[in-house]
Amino acid sequence: MHRPPTRLRRRTVLAIGLTTAISLTACGSPTDAGAGPASPSASPTPKGVVDRSTAASVVDTYEKANNKANATRDAQLLGTVEAGQVHEQSKADYVAWDTWTKKRQKEYATPFFYRDRDYFIPAAGSGATWFAVTARSRQDPKAPRGLLIFDRVGGRYKMTAALELKGAPKIARDKHGFAVPADPSKKVGALAPDQIAESYEDYFETGGKTAKRYFAPTEESRESKKIYNDRNKGETGHWATTSYAGQKPSHPAVYALKLAGGGVLAVFPTAHPEKTILKPEHIYDAKITPGPAAAAFNSTPRIAVINTYEGQGLAELQPEAKAKVTALEYGLTGSK
């Protein structure tokens, strides 16, 4: 009894230690999101949290270490360049490796590289400790871009989030070319970036009775609601009941960037357990056998299977509109 592998486009965005290692070719000439030239009479241009050269080196190092780690499922090596929710998902991928098809294993272990990079570096003194990068996953110029976040963790920059960037949200830059971070605790419309996850998880818990007040319908919200509606259908529903409840993610960092039109683009962590429990009339004569993915963490047949899903999401917030969750990815990270 396990969740379908297509759950919310689960980790098929960019080759970053995720489910699918889509080939990206090398970097070309990254766009500098740092300081632009100052006029002779202007004050010295402020510095960014990093310069473009350093940011490019961070991404290059990530590519190299992640490719090597994926080849042998070396979680310790991966941990030198990756952290946060994306790392929780990557570590879980390594655990589940033997349950995958040979095709999926081959795709995952195929080396990748980021192309068409565009750097969004906040100014030093802005309060940000991180920078963002967008990159295209294929040579096709029409291919979607991904948004990558690199934050300072344990004294070095590591990737902490990676999501598909749908549409073309225009990230704001100040007069020096620096990205403008937003306060995650400040409301934009009905929600602040750090309130998105708790409000959104209502789709899984109730089908969106409360969430629909705050979120505009998107493909992600419809899929989330469908998971709730289908939770007790089929053979599983005959023997057991399944429920969801939001919980605190392992890594709570929220990243927010101002958009040129006045809104905010927010990267948020999220998590929930999926509890499947035998109905009272079957407790004494049946056991739940975990599906392959859950069994990689705990294969013991039992009367209740509680799977933990760690996720990351991307949302657009506008002052006069409902929030839109435009990307959402969960990974099975444990089972008990």
C-alpha cells in the first residue's frame, strides 16, 4: 500500500540528486546578477552576498560532487554540497535505489550540467545568506527553467532547494542589479511566505476546505485535492483508512524574492505523514504489507504504516490576489 510514483510530479525537474537526472550541458556564459558599472560620480557599488565568480564556482562544485555521489549513492559526499529539504529527498532516493527500474537508475546516475544560468544575488547587508540561480534543463530554449537556491550551511554554500520555474515570473533587481529578498514573515495578500506550507497542507488533510480561501486553483492544488479524495478508494480502502496531517519539515528555511510587479516568489518547505491504519474489524486477522518504496525503510508487515513525506514548493504571492502554488515536490523519506 503505497503512493503512486507520479505524486505531484515527484522530483522530475532538474538533475540535482533528484529522481530524474536530465542532461544539462555546461554553463556557457552565466548572466551576472551582481553589481553593474557605476557612473564616475556615483558612490561605490555595493557588494553582493557573493560575487558572480564565486556563485558560478559553487554551482560547478555542486555539479561535480553530485554527479560523483549519484554514481555510487554516496550520501556523505552529497552532504558536502547539499542540505535542506532537497537533501532529505536525495538521501531517501539512495535508500530506495534497489526498488527502482534499471532505466530509472541509469537516468539518475547520468552526469548532468546546468546551462543558461542566470544568477540572482542579493546585496550584502540585505539580510540574505543565500543566492538563487535559474537554469535550463535541456538545450531546447522552450524547455522550462528550474529555480535553485544555495544557502550558507555549516560554513559553506550548499544547494537547499530546487524546483521547476513555471511561466516567466520576473524577479526584481535593484539599481545595482542585485536580487531583492523579501521578508518571509511579511504578508503579501492573505499569506506571508512562511505561512504557505501550513495553509497548503489543508488540501491533504481536508481536501482544501480552508486552503481554498487562500490559494487560487492550480495543477498542484488539484492534484493535492485528488490525493485526499482518493485516499480510501480501491482495495486499500476496504481494509484500512488513510489520512494526512501537516507536520514541521525537517528544514524550516523559507526563501523569498520580490517580483518586478510587486509580488513575491517564495520557496517553502513542507511535510506530512501519510497514516494508513487497519480498520478495527481487521486488526486481528490482517497486516499491511508496505509497498516497495516504503519497504526500503521498513518492510515489516504491521497494522499501521506511517510514511513520512518531505517536500518543497514554489508559490507566487500578489497583494490583491490569492496565492498560487506553481511547483510542489514530495519525497518519501521514512516509514514506520
